[in-house]
Amino acid sequence: MANWGYKSDNGPPKWHQNYPVANGCRQSPINIVTSTAESTQFPPLLWKYTQTTDLSVLNTGSSWKVDLPAEGSSLTGGALQGEYKAWQMHAHWGSCAGKGSEHTVDGAEYDAEFHIVHYNTKYGVPGEAADKPDGLAVLGIFIKVGAAHPEFEKLVAALKQVKGKDQTCKIEGSVNPGNFLPENKCFYNYEGSLTTPPLLESVIWTVFKEPITFSQEQMEVMRDLTFSGESEGDARDCMVDNYRPPCPVGQRKVKVAA
């Protein structure tokens, strides 16, 4: 078993034992309090992604993940200084409706949360950027159950083939990460960390206010994944509640795009 996970013996309350930064002052996620968020005039957030047909989905044992091509991608503007390139995307979700998002808004949770991870081009490669204070930029998108999401539907067939840890499957057709962004691009911003170990405090967060929708069937495809691999026995260990609860905001400022 990995030295971290989402169970009682290795879940978020235990992460500090192997990753002391878990108790740091810049940890993510957080509860966003709308009444104290500072209204800020940001430059327009600009993004470009490569529409590619050569993507695969991997069951990491803690989520699903799709590595994204950096070439041809770009994320600038908003609260970001400089240019960031795409790295990967994944999600976090609950076992049932009403819980599953990592960030919360005025204490309210969504059913899931979608993350598109980028790295700062000034560091050259993701590995060099991952531990720098401005090394990573993550776009966080809330998910609620509703209409089926056409872009996520492109991943569904492949996800059904990676139920066990370390399994991978090619995604048929092309996928554009930009199609996961909500129509309304108003966002919250703050300085935080990765939400999974090693919990590096290197993320500039852009969390969109408006959620997107996945159908109940699409949510169940994610919940049908398992934390364990075939070699770890026949026990069905459904991949649910793979989210970290909010961390203290402390002295950090949370801003909201005016």
C-alpha cells in the first residue's frame, strides 16, 4: 500500500507524518469565504491547448490522470506572472451527491472538482517547477450532477478500461482541455499547494466560480474505479472520497476577479 491515500490509516489527517509540509501555512485546498474575498482587477485569463488524438488515461491509485502535451499550450493572464504550459489533468470526487470537491465555497461542497495542472515555462520542465513558489498553476473547476459533459464523455470508454491501479488506456478521438472550462470565467485566486503528497507549496490557484456538470452516469464511471490493482487481491476498493478537506487559510489573501 502507498504511504498515503484516503483511508483511515493513510488519509489526509495522517499525511503530516511523512510530509511535514502538510501542516504548512500555504496548504490547499481551502474554504473560500466570499464575503472576505478581495475584489481585484485582473488581466484577462488566456489559454490555448493542443487538440490532440494521442492521449491516454491512467489509474494512479488515487485518481485518474491524463498527461497533456506542453507543446502548443499556453496559460497566461489572470493572477499569473509569465507563461505556463499544460502538464496534466485529473479529478477528485465523492461517494455520493453533495460531497467530493476539494475547495468549498462558504462551507458548501460540490460533487467533484476537475483540475488542469500547468508549469511555469521559466523553469523549463515540470520537475524543476514543481517545488518553486510560482512553479505551478492549477485551474480548478467545480462539478455538479446535471447534464452529461460532452468533452468528458470522450474519456468514458477509456476510463471503463482502467478500473485497477496502474492500468492505462488510449483515449479514442481528440480531447481539448479548454472545453472543461465553464462559460463564465470569473474566478477566485490564492497561493496554495498541491492537494496530494508531496503537498508542495508551489501552486497559484485559479478556481472558477461557475461549476460545470457531469451526468450521474459519468460520475458513476469515476466511482467505479478502484484504489487497488489486480495484484493486490480481489477486494473491491471503490475509488471514492478521494479529496482532501479544506486547510486553514491563515494570513493568505483570497482574491476574486472583479
